[in-house]
Amino acid sequence: MPRFKPGDRVQLAGDIARFYPCVVGIVVDGQHDQTSVLVHYRVRLADQTVGTFFDFQLQSPPIVRASVVYDGPEPPEPPVPNDKKTSGPAEARRISLVGGELTIHLNITGNSKKAITGKVNAASHPVAAALVTILVQERPVQTTPTNNRGEFDIHDLSGGDVIVEIFVTGRRITAHFKI
């Protein structure tokens, strides 16, 4: 019986993990051979490597709830010299989260369709190849990895209640809010 389904975020477990620089990914599909008790899954890791793994080589780490430490407007730009007025983009919303040893900074912009840009840090170091997933009604709608600077972009989101999940080795950090 398959334990994971397409779209599930997983981590490589056991000895197989030492052969891959990135160990978190998304299940693309799974197959169960009726003549065997082993189920294998095709997984796309956050560094875009695709591999096939047996059920016992995958795990789903525990969830850690993030705490919101700031939720408000993006700080304004400094004044332009010589009193030149510029018309910039609409005011953005900034959310800063802390979960475990991670800090996550989110910027939410847009009117009818929302965009979330953000950065994931461990201490003051960016976290590369973390998976960032937006869930609506507990279902993943978009997943993207962070780049080498710990940054990510997610676009074309409808407003409403969302969960953001940051998946790094050993834990899944989640936070619930409205966009």
C-alpha cells in the first residue's frame, strides 16, 4: 500500500541520503509492484535531481509551527533627494517568521492576484535548496526551491487563507495566515 502520493514533500532517509547533496523533494509518482511488498517513488529533489526511491528510503519529518514576529507594511523607501516625488508600487506587506533555527521573511504584493517573495535563513546564512510550498485548504498549490541566496518567488495566488511550508532537512516549518 503506497504511503506517499504525488505532491507529498519527503526527505531521503538512511544510507541513500549520503549520496545526494540535496535530500528534500516532492513525490512525482509512485508504483506498487503486485509481486513485491516494496513500493517505489519517483522524487524530484529541490536541486532538480530526479531519482527513484523505495518507500523505506523516504520519510516525512515532523512539523514545527513558526511564530510570527512581524506582520505589517513593508518599511517605506528613504526619501528621494531634492523632494522628487516618485510613484512606486502599491504598499507591500511584510511577514517575518521564526521556526526552529530558521528565520523566514515574506513580502506579499498584488491586488487580485498575489505574489510572495521571500528569503530563508539559518542564523545569518541563506538556506539553499529548501522547498517552499503554499497550501490552500491543506492542499499544495505551488512549490518552489530556494536559490543559493535562500530566495524564492511564488506568483498568481488568490487571496485568502494559506499555509506556507518551508521544508529543510529534518523539519517542515509551517505558518498559517491570510494573503
